[in-house]
Amino acid sequence: MAAILSNLRNTVIAGLVLTVLMVVLVVSATGEGSPSGHAYWTFVFRWLHVVSGVMWIGLLWYFNFVQIPNMPNIPDEHKPAIGKVIAPAALWWFRWGAMGTIVTGLILAAMNGYLVEALTIGSDGSAKHMAIGIGMWMGIIMWFNVWFVIWPNQKKALGMVEVDADAKAAAARTAMLFSRTNTLLSFPMLYAMVSAQNLY
């Protein structure tokens, strides 16, 4: 067991194998949930959407609830470990978690037949489509912020792109403010997504 848990790749593979075993167990015991047909593949994309979203929002909240508030408490000689090792790795997963969330969400909306209704924020008068549409647009804004504002500015702030000290400080502040914007949007976005699936 230690060989599985001491290596992240092995842990992820074991988690996926355990998921497949669970599916096989449930299907064989109940005869329901068979991995075939449109409904099952819609579910698979919903699951991938949730997994990607957990990665994305989890890291967003890590940055905003843990890393940013505690950076002033870290001695200067230890800060390079964050800026050169931890932050770049976290930002890689953060960016691709955002991309995975958006792509799987749009595919899921298309598979369920409400993509246009959601993107036009419930133009059909449906509360479900209005809620999911608001959530989708907030997610799209957040995704845009990640890829086109936060990441380019973080590259400057972390020294991946050479800029002078003033530009570096300005980039760090811009990245932080847009990260905080995404944190602000994450609460109503998650409410919209969950309410669309459970209230309407």
C-alpha cells in the first residue's frame, strides 16, 4: 500500500481503478448504471466536469485562503521555494483545471441539449436554464481571467518573464485582484450550478 500512496501517479491510477471496480460492483449487484448509452456518457462528462471543477476551485481557494494571506508570514529566505517551486506547479494544475471545467461543461450542456438556452441565460423562460446559464457565464469569465489575466501576470510576478521591479509588483497585484475576483464569483457560480441541478 505504501508503494501506491507514496507516488502520486500510482495513487491516481489506483483511484481510477477503484472507481471502475465500484462501477462494476454496483452494476453487477443492481443491474443499473450500465456504462452504455447517451445517459451514461452524459454522466461521465458531468463527473469529469466536477473533478475538473474541484481541482480548479480547490486551487483557487488554496491561493486565496492559504497562500496569499500567509506570504507575509514567510521569512524572505524561504519565499523563493514558494515562487519557484510551489506556485508554478499549483498554477499549472489551476490553469488546466479551469480548461477542463469549461470544456467538459460546454460538452455536457450540448449533450443535454441546453447549451443555447443556457448561454442565452434562459431565453426559453426556464429557471433551470437561467441558473445554469448564469453559472456558465460566471465560469467563462473566471476561465478568461485565469488564462488571459492571472497567468500572464503571474509569469511576470514569479520571474518567469523578465520585467523590472515596478512591473513585477504591478503584475503581482493585478494577478491577486483578478484571483480575488474569481473567488468572489466562485460562490454565486457554484450556487447557480448546484441549484440548476437540484432546485429546478
